[in-house]
Amino acid sequence: MGKTGRERGVVARRTGGGCEEEEEEEEEEKKRKEEERNESKRKEEKKRRGGKKEKKRRKRRRREEGEEEKEKKKKVKKKKKKKKRKKWKVKKVKEKKKRKEEEGRRRRREGKEEEGEEGEEEEEEEEERKEILFRHRIKPDSYM
């Protein structure tokens, strides 16, 4: 390992500025070690990878595996197709809900007509509020 700053200072004081030479030597040493590490890594990787024939074999295997995976994906895609919801069915459901709401309103109106006209006005205001809230997706209980 290299010397600490304090040691370098002491050496520089004794020799009168010889510190720079030591730093250069240390840098060269570090570079050498770095190069040796890189070379050893390259050699290990080369051994692991193998020669030309091995590379060709690997390529062939990958290709074969890729084709098998593609076929599997195609089969899966065929199975995964969703049934689309028919628009006419959705419309029917919405119409049904509207009819039920209207019937409920009629019954309430008929019941309140017997009570009096005042109840009718309040009922209409209440219905308007509910419609507005429904449009904005707010529950009537939480609003009041």
C-alpha cells in the first residue's frame, strides 16, 4: 500500500522535495496491478467461453430454444383471447336500471300526491340532487 500524507511530508522534508518521484512510482505500480487484474479476467472469460465450435453450438441451441418458446407463446395467445362484451347487452342492462328507477319515482310520487302538493316539490328537488350526485359519483348519504 502507499504511504500516508504525513509520511510523504516527512520524506519530502528530509529529501527536499523527493515526494513527487515516490508518487509517480506508486501510480505506475497501481497501473501495473490494474492491468494484471484485467488480463487475468480476460483469460478466465476466454476459457469460460471456449473456441469457435463451442460458440456455434451455443448459437444453434439458442435458436432452437427461441423457436420452441415462440411456438409456446403462440399457443398461449390463442387460449388467452377474451370474449368481448356485447354492446347491446350493456345497453339493455342500463335501460333496465333506468326503468326500475323511473318506476320507483312514480310510486313515490303517487304516494306523496295523496299527502299533498308540498311534498311533491320537495321530492323533485331531492331527485334532482340525487341525479347530480349520481353524475358526479357521490353517494347521497355522504353528501347530506
